[in-house]
Amino acid sequence: MSELVISLVLGVVAGLANLVGAAIVAARSWSRTLLAWFVGLGSGFMLATALTEMVPESLRLAPRSAPLGVLLGYFIVHFFEHTWPSHFHFGEETHLDQFLRQRTAYLALAGLLAHTFFDGVAIASGFLISPWLGLVIFGAVLLHNIPEGFTMASIMVAARRRRAAGLWSAGALGLSRLAGIVVMAATRRWVSYGLALSGGVTLYVAASDLIPEVNREPGWRMAAGVGSGVALVLVLRWIFLEG
């Protein structure tokens, strides 16, 4: 199969994980402990993927422009998440008073749509470079998609929208990711820039969205979850590249 087909198939899988997170909200039966552990595992996996794979590979491909691309990708998500929408917690929305206005909820959706678009850019960029890089980036995306869908659905509920709106908004995140895949595949000559941008996005989501949420949870188990995510990347790297 071509890189585009593989990326699209895995993009659909990632979108289904968003819907699972939204369905958890709709069902009203979810485990905070399990969700928190997913956040910890995903943050460690994403952080290790960005720092050991995406950023170094982008520097190899474009030594001069990659640092600026990483910085720009980091700032893009910061802008969309913290300039347009009000502040929200990644994984669980608790500031109900800030999301009573439906307009604010839709602005939050716009911020996450920008994030998931670059998820798609990252997946496609990885497979255009090597199967290993594509798979490890997909793993990083997948691990945070359930909390991501949970976040978006809970924002819609906080805005007093019907629970079905949470499912539709999670579906929109999946479509945005597929759009990112198609755009990157169509502009494959710019893959080094796409990887640098998505590396900055991944670094932001791990370090500025997920790690702060981990720090809110007491106990050693969350730290172990982050460490497990980092270790998983290193083990997979050893198996696929050095084993």
C-alpha cells in the first residue's frame, strides 16, 4: 500500500479513538483513574517521540529551517488553544462556568481542530520518510486521542449542548486529522517542513497540555505512566532500528 493509504487507514483508527473518548462522556460511566493513566502514558510517549525522533529527523532533513519550523508549530497550537478558546483542561473539562456560552465551546473546538490537523500532517510526514517514523508518530497520536475526544465532548456538555454534539465534535476532529494527511501527501516535497511543524505541535501537546495535567494528579503512579510512555518509545526503537 502507498504511504497515503496507510496514513489514511491509521487516521481513521485515530478518529475512532476520539469517538471512544466522546462515547465515554455520553455513557456517563468512565474511570477517572484510567483516563488519567492514559494521559500520563500518552504524554511520555509523545514527548519521547518528539525529542528522539521527530525533531532530530527534521534537523537532519533541513538543518537550517527545522528549528524555526519546530518553534512555529509549537506557537501555532499555543495560539489556537489559548488565544481563541478559554482555558480548558486536556482530558476533563471542569471549568463549567467558562463554557456556558456555546460560542466559547465552538472556539475550543476550533483550537483542537488545528491540533488534529497537524496530527494528520505528522502521521503522513512520518510515513513519507520511513515506516518506523510513521508508526511511532501514529502511536503518539493514538495514545492521547481518547482523552482528546473526552475533552471535546465534555466541553460541549459544559456548554449545555446535547450529548450528541460531543460525538459530532469528536467526529470533526477525526475529519480534520484526515485533511492534514491529504494535504501533506499532496505537498510531499515539503515533507521536511511538515515534520518540523508537526514536531513542534507534538512537543507542545506533550509538554504544555498533557504534562501539566499529569502534575495535577498526586502519587507515583502518574509519574510511572509518563516513564512507561518514554520507555515504550525507547524499547520500540531498539526493536525496530537496533535489534
